[in-house]
Amino acid sequence: MMQKKTEVKKEEIQGRGLVDLVFSWSLKDVLNEDLYKYQVSPTREIFFVKQFVKLETPKDLFYHVTLESVRQFKDRGGRYEPVARDLIARTDVRPKCIADLVSPNRSYLVAFVLSVRQESCMTILSSKSILFKKDKNKKRETLYAVPLMNMNTNIRIWMALNSKLEGGNLNIIQNVLQHSSVNATNCTACLLEKNCSAAFADVWYRICSSDLNDSQKDAVLSCLVTRECHHQSTVKLIWGPPGTGKTKTVGFMLCSLLRMKCRTLTCAPTNTALLEVTQRLLKNVTRSLEYDTYGLGDVVLFGNSERMKIFDCPDLLDVFLDNRVKILYECLVSSSGWEGSLPSMMCLLEDPKCQYELYLNERSMTDNKEGKIEGMSKNKGRNRIQGKEIDQSFEDKKGKKNIKKVIVQVLNENKNKKTLEIFPSEKEKKLENEKIQNKCDDPLSFEEFIQRRFDCILKRLNYCFVNLYTHLPTSFISLEVVKNMNLALDFLRSLETLLCTVTVADKGLKQVSGENEQNKLSNLMKSSFVRKDCLRILRSLPQKFPVPDFRCEDEIKKFCLENSCLFFCTVSSSAKLHEVMVKWEVLVIEEAALLKECESTIPLQLPGLHHAILIGDEQQLPAMVKSKVSEEAEFGRSLFQRLVLLGQKKELLNLFPNRVFYENQILDGSNVKERRHEKRFLQGNMFGAYSFINVAHGKEEFDNSHSLKNMVEVAVVSKIVARLFKESVFTKKKVKVGIISPYKAQVYAIEEKVKNYSADSNDNFSISVRSIDGFQGGEEDVIIVSTVRCNTNGVVGFLKNHQRANVALTRARCTIWKDLVIDAKKRGCFYNADEDKSLAQAITVALVEHNQIHILLNMDSFLFKKARWKVSFSNDFLKSMSKVENAETCKEVLTLLENLANGWRQPLEMKKLFYHHGTSSQLLEQYKVNGLLNLVWMVDILEENSYYIQILKVWDILPLSEMPRLANRLDVLFENYTVDKMNHCKHKSLNRSLVVPMRWPIGSNSCTEASLMQSLSEPLASLSLRDDSESSSTTFSKVSVKNIDSKFCYSLGQLALLLLEILILDIM
């Protein structure tokens, strides 16, 4: 990387005190977990505060850094792109672990990224001077920039705690610190005043007539009444565990605040929770809009589009700030927007003949550059989105929806780019213009000119009208103007239809000679009443709708933030709103219990803020704190939890019970008690409302980042997702699946496995895979929790935290949770994954693919646990299987063993692959595997519970060339077998076409002909002979053999005669 020194004023760096403090740490300090152990006290205690000596570096060391290439890091599918406030390490090696930095022969220094102008150029503040060394060839040594962390949120917290945010407002914070104000009552004067407010009365009526339950209505009304007070600052708590309709309640409350034109900021700790509450609000707002999408301009969602995954939520693009700014820029600043399109249309309608003459004059003055219409070809590219013309019909009023679909499609195509490219680049427009010029060798006729010109301007006007009333605040554009815009569009569409009608009737007007053609069409348009009404409306628009004078996108962004009513962002991003000097009224914090108390001070200090509403549940997941010292000091405690401990009154949302987390404080709502609330997405008891599926054959393993994963669980989850997807496609029902795991490595592994389903074009099926912390605030129809942990010690890791377990168990919308997983067996909800055939197959494949086949090769394995035959494996076989690298071969061996254990046998002609004359030839069986190997096994005898029992003994899997060596070795072993044992091993008992194991009491003379007769009588009892024309095989009907005396000893010849007699009798 190349660097040069630069000058930057120290005062311009926000959070400089925190940056200098970080620079003062050595690597030893960073690795020392107890560095501040004796300087931190529990937050519940009062302790003496002493100001630290101000830390300053001897000299500011600013550098411009140019990265020669942004290296791709394929691990986890991402790459490092520097952003402002990144903390990086400059090293002369690429470190793989912390030891690379500790080495005495290696040097490093810490730097702070101030700004990034391009992807490869940034300005940094270095903790030490950067010295370059040159080798003998005078080449600079290679340096590396290693990302450590981003300090953006930490700096914002630092500034908030030090009251360095612009327009800092401490009214609410001071109120919270006063115990007397915890249960303060509403102001009486304001309460009387609000009763006379028409807006409040309308909202009150809507709330009372809504479908909210009583506790939800009380919560909303209580907050709205508090908002009406302007004399005191208050904090309200809404306590709502998952499933209590909390998001619905918040959405209704925000919709009411929007109707009251109350300037409100809604924050959430995570993007997941933020998008959830924004979508709920938009559903309520869209249903109550007076006119089409007019009113959405009062709602603003802003943040990082990539972290938000905003392109996965196309319905939110209408309120997303970056998208809004781009569209308004094209409508208000671009030459093809409002100021260019409106006058062009009026000139065309007023005097089309004059416009055509101007076209011809310009054509002749452009030195034979024909076919270029002024204002048409120049703006042709702007009527296309990424080279695709806006193909939209103006036959009805649904044209705006088609435009929106095209824009969403383009935004999705550009979601991996730095900026949103809605319109083509200058290069693309130049190429498009060249194509137009090539097509226009001859001048357009008057008819062609009017039609093309009119169509082009109409499309631009439609785009501008729809997007202006969608994205501009209602305080800037009135409803009357919006109606006039749509009325003008209706008139223009009528004119378009009229033009097409005249063209068809006159056969293109080409049969009319000379001036008659121009005069006819011109007079037609001039005399049209539609045209006159349209011109009247178009002329009135600039008078009633003064266009703001914007010069850049930053001015548009500032305008939107200053004039909207409802704002949505993460708590950290709310620091940007301190720069927008407007007065705020209400702050709403969703999932407030997840937010650290210090972080909540960022939005609480917004200028003019009077009221704060905190929604959450202190029993849910708290903020993540990595430092043990900070955790013991309760650094992660939220403001919500503090106010609960102080006795702050909570507005309760009650629905269904959970005695473990809430001590029976929550009651079932009527909708939960209904049978239809318990949905079932898959058939089978295992997939009911709540199931604990035990995956006993998994294995914990670490990935490169030392995070745990369990690939067998990944396979089981993937199989369940596949079945849900198949069922969704078959039933055409909408299913949203959420997959949660406490470990990032497991999240990445599951994402990779199910990506084909998440990327599928089926709109009815969606998947969200996140960590437990990242899923806080989200809800889905089906929740799959992958715990990862599978060990004999009973260690569950993160889930030992009850709050984290609570989050994992309460994310499913359509599932009734009545107790924790520990009572699953009592409730009959405990299942083993291998009890389901498809899940068992998935487990088998996963174990084979990850070289864990040894887990399956034992008697207790689910492959053999319920089989007819017990199976024993020799050490030689286990060693040979561990050396087999071909997964397909392993699968074939397992299938073969499973079939053998269930009584299946190969036909006699397929068995003998190797002939041997020793004792082992009487017992050994050889089955070919994969064309190269041979599975060698036999029936052996096991003594168990005073019985001899037949079992399967698997000796080895080996090539045919190694068979003699194994046979010779087994000959020696079988010489120790007695005659009885050999006979037991060779004995066969059939149950139809399957071979079943036999058992004999120990000490009985089981080799007599009587016992042999008894064993033969069982299969004879099911024999018959008949001719079945529909079957190619001979079947046997049952013949009873009750009159055979088992005490009478038959010779083998007599047995044969008896068999023949029975068959003859059956034929007769």
C-alpha cells in the first residue's frame, strides 16, 4: 500500500478521546482480561468518579493510504472493504493468529480510519509513525492492513456519555434519575386540552373500534395521552413477551402518531427488529391512506442497505431514504424530470406544428445528424432503467405499480454495488443515442414525430407524478395537487388513445397529402376538449406546487429528514439525527431490553424530545457483553430493566402462559385458545406445534474462527427445510421459516446448505437463518433451533443463559409454548431424529460425507437397533472402512449391511466369488460391493441370557486378491468351533423370503432330528403351490402341519417323502 502524510485538524475527529485511549493500549493490555478489573464497580453501587488525565499522542500522524488491491477473503463469503471509523493494524506480515503479532521479530501499529474516498483510498490516524524499509533492489516492503473492529457505535456512545452530541437534551435522562418521577401522573391541563383536539378524537375512535384486545388498547391510549403533555418529560414502559401482539400494538400506536402529525423516532438495537416493526407500520398505513401511495413520504427508514438486507424487503423501498433520495433527484434535479418534462408536454399540446418545425430546423442545422429530436433522444436513456425501457401501459391507473416492479428489479440487480443505479450511465446513454441516430436516416413524418414525442414525455411525466406524491412529505405537496396530477395523467392517456384512433382510421395519415395531414392532426388536437382541460391542469401545477431548488443529493436527504414525521433507524444510527436541527417529540425504542443502558443515551438526547416509550421484556435476551469484568458489573443491563427494578409501572400485553420465565403472569388470549391457532405444516407427530428432536449422532467441531458447528444437525435441519418447501409448493401456502443457532459457524453452515431454497423464486416460501442474538425481535411461522451441542458432559454452552434460551423458544408465531424443553418427554413431545425415515437417511449421508461412519458401525446404531439381526463388526472391518474414501462406496456398504440385518440375502448364484476348501468355506459369505471390494460376513453364535442366539458377524471388506489370506486365518479360528456350534451357525429359518435369527436354550441337544424337524415345519407351514397367471413367480398357499409328532424321529429321506406327499395333496 502507498501512503503520504497529510494535515487534519484534531477537533474534526469525533470521539478523539476514545481513539487516543485505544492507541495507548499495548497488545499485552488487550490480551489482559483483568486490565480494568479493579477499576470497575457494579453499576448498582455509587462510587467516586475521578477525571482521567487527558491522553494525547505527541504528534498527530495522519496518512493517506492507497491500497493496491482489496484482497478477497473467501472465508464466510465476504471481503474486507474499509469504512470510516475502522480500527486496523498495519503489519509487515499477514497474521493468521495473535502469536504472529506477539513475535519479537514482527512489528505492528494500530491506526484509525478517518474517511474512505474510494474503495482503495482512505485517510487514517496512526498511533505511531509509519516507516518504510527498502530492500537491495530499492523496492518497498509489502505492508498489510488487517481489520480489527469498527468503533462507530462505541464512539457514538462515548460522545453521548460525555454530552458531546449536537443539540444534546438531558430532560428525559434527568427525569429517569429522579425516583419521584418514576410513577408521575399525567398533566391535568394537557389532558383537558387533548380532549378538545379533533385529531386526538379521531385517533381515539379508531383505537376503540380496532381489533386490538383490551390490554393492547390500554397500552396505546396510555402512550398517546402521555404524548399530549408538553410540560414534563416522561418514560413509558410496554411489557410484551413474544407472541403477545407487541409488534401489532406498536404498529397501531405509530400509525396513530402519524395521523396526529407527531414527529416520532422509532429505534431498535438490531436491523431485524427494526425491519419487523417498520413492515408492521407500513401495513397499517397502506390500508388507511386516503389516495394511493400519497402519505408514505412522511415515513423514513434509513440505515446501511447491506446490513439491513433491504433488497429482500421490496415493500420497504418506498420509505427507504437512500432509494427515495435517488428517485427524487431524478424527478426534481435531472433535466428529464419535472422541470424538463412538464413544459415540454405543454408546448407539444399548445402548438404541435411549431414543435415539428423546430425539429426539422434543428435537424438541418446539425449537419445531417438526422433522427435526433431535441429533448427526446437527449432524454431517451433516462426513460430506461439499466437499458430497459419502462414498458408500462397507460390504459388504467395501475401504471405506477409496473414502474415500481421495474425499479425493484433494478435495485435487486444493483444490491451488491456501492450505489443504487436507477438510470443508465452517460456511456450507456451515448451508445443508445448512437443507435437512435442510426435508425433515423430519414426525417420523421409529422404523425411519427407527434406519437414518439408524446409517448416519451408521457412516460417521464407518469414516473415523476407517481414518485413525487409517493416520496415527498404531505406538508410539502397537498392532496389537491396529487389529485390534479392523476387527473392530468388521465387526460393525457385519453389523448394517447385519441392519437392511436386517428392514426388507424386514416391508415397512418399517409394517404392525406401535404399540409392536409398536418392541419388535420393539428386542428384535431387544438379543438379537443380533453386537450384544453389537460393544459389547464398542467399550467396550474407549477403555481400550486413550487419545486424546491435542490442541487445535490445531500440537500434532498436533509429536506426529507427535516419534513417527515415518522423515522425508523437503529439506535446507533440515531446519532446522525443530532445533526438535523429539528424538534423531536416522541422516542419509541423497540426491544429496549436488548439495549445497553449507555447506548440508549444516544437517542434520548435528541433536541426537543419530551417523551420516550420503551417496549420490551426483561426476561428476553440482554445486550451482548464479551468482557467478564463488564458482565459482572452489569454493563449489559438495559434502561428498561433499571426502570422495572425501580418500580416503574408497566403496560402489560397478556396472551399465553409460561411459568418458567414469567411466573404465570401471562394469560391466554381467546385467539390462542382456538384450535386453528395450532398450525401443522408437516404430517406426523414429530412435527407438531412443539417438538424436541434429539440428534444423538452429531459431533461438535470447531471452524477456523473457533466457533462450534454440528454438521449432522445441519443435515437434519436441511432435510426438514426441504420437506417444508415441498409442502409449501404442493399446498401453495405461505410459510416463513426461521432457523436459529447460538453459534456463528453453525449459522454459516446452515445458510450454505439451505441457500437453494432461500434463493428459489417461490414467493410463498422464505428462510431466515440467524444467531439467537441476531433474531431478537423477529418472528416466523416455523422456528428451528439448532443447539449444536452434543456431548456426554451435558454442556449446552450459550443456552445455559435463561434469557438466551427464552429468545430461542419464543420466536415461532404459530406454535404454543407452555413449558421449557426439559419437560418435553412428560408432554410426549420428545423424539429421536432417526425415528423419521427421511431424517435418518439425512443423518447417514452426513456422517458418511464427514468421515464419521464409525458412529453407525455398532450394535446400538439406529441402522441396526431395530433390525431383526444383531450385527457385530470386527476390528479389521472397522479399520478397512476408515480407509475407504469414496462416499458412494460407504453408502453402498451401509445399505447392504442394513438389508442383511433385516433378513435379506443375495441369490445363491451371486454369492460365491472365491472358492476355498478350508473350514471357513462352510460359513463365510461374500457379497460384491462397488465392483471392486467384497464384504465378508457369516452367521455366528452369541451367548445371551441363557440362550444361544444367531447374529451377523462382519469380518472385513477387501479386494478379491486378499480373500485367501483372510480365509486361512479364519480356518484356524473355526477349528475351535464344536459341531453343535457349526450346526447352529449354518442353521437357517425363513419367514417368507426373509431369513430370521434362531435361538436355543444353552445345554439343550439342539442338533437332533426332532429339532431339525421342528425348524423345518415352520417354513413348511407356509408352503403352497398354485398357478397365478398374473405373476411370473410361483407362490405357495398355507397348509397346516398340525399332525406331525415332534417326538418322532424322521430320517432325512422320510422328511423328503413327507414333503412330496404334502405337495401332491395340494395339487389334488
